[in-house]
Amino acid sequence: MLQDGNYSLSNLSVQHWIGQSNTIYNHGEPGVLRNPKIYQTAWNSIRLSLWTAFFTALLGIILGYGIVKGRGTRLSKLVEQLAFIPYIIPGIAFGAVYIAMFAKPLGPIPALYPTFALLVIVSVGKHLPYSSRSGVSAMMQVGRELEEAGQIAGANAWQRFRRLIFPLTSSGLWPDFC
């Protein structure tokens, strides 16, 4: 509707969707499908989801590896419990904690408050419980024999993880279409 409160058919318009920039409507902004700000925000959302998915899956595999390989130790239990802390904290409080933590420089870490990196860090932290459980379940499906065979073949820990563990477990964290 071009005018608020006027419900006649003559007041219906597509100005808000495909209209040109006009100071009378939308505070001077063009319609949704012509507005470059809309496309920029949509691209930022897509970029955030891609970066978050990548880092969350990578961290999930690493946490799953550490938890499964140290099964039964106090450190493994502690890491598994710490990974679930974001699950019990409400999202608003979680975001406020991160904003407070990164509002000013902290050692070598610069102030991240007005940056895209802070959004990625918060998103990864918030999804950490889910990725750690996926990483643990993916690691449980890989037998110790494969890693022992790699060790006998002379591969160091990084080579075993990169050539054996990661390819075998990545299917549990990445979608099938990737």
C-alpha cells in the first residue's frame, strides 16, 4: 500500500518491491528487488553460513578426534563437557559475553566488536555442541587399526590425521552434495 490506512484497490502498488528510489516512499530507498543493500545483506548471510559451516565442521572433527582417542580420561571428559557449555547458555547472553570479551584488544587478539569475524566466532561457538557430537560419532566409526597401520608405515600424527582420519570422517560432517 502506498498510503497507510487506505485499503482501496487503487492504493495497491508494487513500489515497495520493484519501484525506483523516491523520497515519498520507503524513506528514499528503492524497492526490495532493486536495492543493492538487500543483495549485500543476503550475500553477508550466505558468507556467514559458509564460514561458520567450515570452521564448525573442522573444529568438530578435531574435538571428536581428541575426545574419542582419549576416551575414559579426565581430559577427554572435561573437553566433552566444555563443548556443551554453549548449549546451556541462552543465545542473547552468549552474544553479550562475546561482545564484552572482544570489545577491546585482548593480548594479541584485536578488538573484534564491529567486525564480521566476531559473527563467525559467535556462530561457531554457538554450534559447537552439535559439531562436537557429530565429530565424536564420526570418529567412533573409524577403527584404531587404520591409525596404527599408518603409524607403522611411518606417518606422523599430522599425516595420519590428514590422509586417514579426515577423509574417513569428513563424510559425517559435510553434506553429501559437497
